[in-house]
Amino acid sequence: MQYRKMGSLDWEVSALGFGCMRLPTKRFMPLQVDAGTSIKIIRSGIDKGINYVDTAWPYHFGAGERIVGQALKDGYREKVHLATKLPTFFVRKSEDFDSYLERQLEKLQTDYLDVYLFHRMTRGQFEKLKDLQLMDKMIGAKERGKIKHIGFSFHDTLPVFKEIVDYYPWDVVQIQYNYMDTGIQATTDGLRYAYDKGIAVVIMEPVKGGRLANPPAEAREIMAAAKNQRSPVDWALQFVWNRPEVSVVLSGMGSQKMVDENCASADRSGIGKLNDDDLEVINKLIEVYRKRILVPCTACGYCMPCPSGVNIPQNFAILNNVSVEDSRIRRWLVSRGYGKLARSKKQLKEDELNGSAVMCVQCGKCLEKCPQEINIPEELKKVHAIIGKHKKISE
């Protein structure tokens, strides 16, 4: 495992961090996390040198932190820097800070957090932070030894990012960054801005919610012709690790295979490791993807659960997968997944949100939750028009 400087902090962090938003789920109950397998792969990653574990209150509908707490028993807690996040979007009054923090410490079975972040900061959440004086609460928790370092995760625009960065001498920021997303949200300029202030930058969504792991045929041809042969995931990860501003890259690993492959990729990582030929390959890949992806969904799941039972990430994944496929047969196979989703309340399952886009009632409750600021109701209309009604993508 390669290790990097954690901003201005006095410790080094593994190049690869274990993101716990996409832990393995049960085969026939995809909304329920598989605790046994999750604990096994988290510990395996730590045994391979990962020393940064990231989770949050809403991950796996509240079960994520509890699973991480179980995984870090038997001496594993002492081997890692543990980060979780205040669910700022659920906070209604100042006192909620203490309530959430104590419950999170209990679930994680620890007396302190190495990093505590304000979760999913946007303009609105930043105003809430100031109105409810949550920074005072955060500083107080640090003084009591409940947390060691203060940070925030971010989903808004560059001007908002800079304003939040300048508000407080943060220890850590967590931003979305990959070779497709250098110009949205914090952007490359924001990455540099935080780094220049000595803030440790944690990267999330390096493979864009898995989208960059399954490239279309045109992209695979580009990779196959490259002088340096890499898997699609390795191309994406190495792009981020190539930057000197990056401290740690989070990967939401859901299987032992992913842990093994990503740790091996981290072993090969380094600042400035990509040469001009490599960077040209990535530029070509960017052009391919920009032509293909219809909805910039990363399957983060923040929009869930949908009151109408729509599986929003699944609907968008089907649409994007249909869009990037070249083979008619494979497009047909992918689109079959849409036909298996529920189209009426009678078809909805009690233990699984399995609704298709046609179930959307345009309530708009998902809009404020989406960190990508996707107009979800409108995009769901597109899903049903293209896949349900077989209209051409160009229409």
C-alpha cells in the first residue's frame, strides 16, 4: 500500500480509503446489507494496508455505521482513522448535533472519531450550519475529545466551495472528483484551492458510481490500444492518484474481488505516474463518455427511499447502460431490467423499492436530496419514454 500526506495533519493516509456507502447486500434482498460479508471485506482491506475508513449516518438506511462498528472490533479500530458525517440535512435545531454524534459513536462502538464531517454541504446546508451555530458544536466536541479533526463533504458549485473553505480552518474536505467530473461541483480549481490552504482532500466517486468501470466498446478499444494496459477501474483510480493535491481516494468496495483489485491498483499509484500517452488515453475516454451518458447519476442513493416506491438509481442506471451499449442484443438485455420493475402499486414489494419510472408522481421530494442537482422527475420521464415507450434517444 502506498501512503500519502494527509494535508497538514501529522499522519499519513493510505492512498486507498474504504468507502462504506456500497457494502455488499443480500442476494435476494438488495436493500439489506450483508453484515458478515461486509465485515470480512472491510477487515481484509485493513489487513492489506488501508488505514482510512469512511461511513455516514444514512448509508444503507442507517445500518452502515453499525456494520463498520462491528468490523472495527477485535483491534481493528486502532489500525484505522475513522471518519463519519453529521447528517446536516436532518438537523433541525442546535441540540440535534449532540444527539446524532452520541448515537453515531454508539453505533460505531468507539469513544472518538478521527474525522467528523458536515455531510453533503450545499449553499442551503451551509446557511443552516451558520444559523444553528453548528460550528460551535463541532469545536466543542473536539475540545471534549469526541472528535480529532473537522471537515465537510461537498456537493455544490465552486463559488460555494470556496466560501465554505474560507469560513473555517478545516482539516479535511471531501469532494467528488474523477476524470469525467473535473469541471463540476468543486472542480479542479477547488481541489487546488483546498490543497493550497493545507487542507487534506479526500476524493469520493473516483469511478463515478461505477459508471467508469463498465465502458462502452469504443472506450474499450481506446484502452486496448494504449501503450500501458490497465483495467477501466485502474485508469480511473490512477487518474485521481496522479494529482499531488489528493490525500486519499475512497472506493465503495462491495466484494473481496474489488478489495483485492483496488489495493493492487493502490500499490502501483503515485503522484505524476501517468505519462503524456496515458493522459491522452484519458482525454479520449472523456470524449467517449460525454457523448453517451444521459443522466449524471452516481447511484449514491441519497434520493431514496422514494415515497412512490421508484428505484431511482436503478432506473437511471438502466437508461445510461442502454445508452453506452453498442450491441443491440446487450441493449435489449439491459432494457429487460426495466420491464422487471413494478408499474403499479400492486406490483410493489414490501421489502424492496422496485418501482419503474412510470410510478413517479412528480412529488419533487427527491430534488433537494440529490447532490448532483439532477431534475429527477423530468429525467424519469425520459427513462420511461426511451425504454418504456421505445422512443429514440435523440427524441
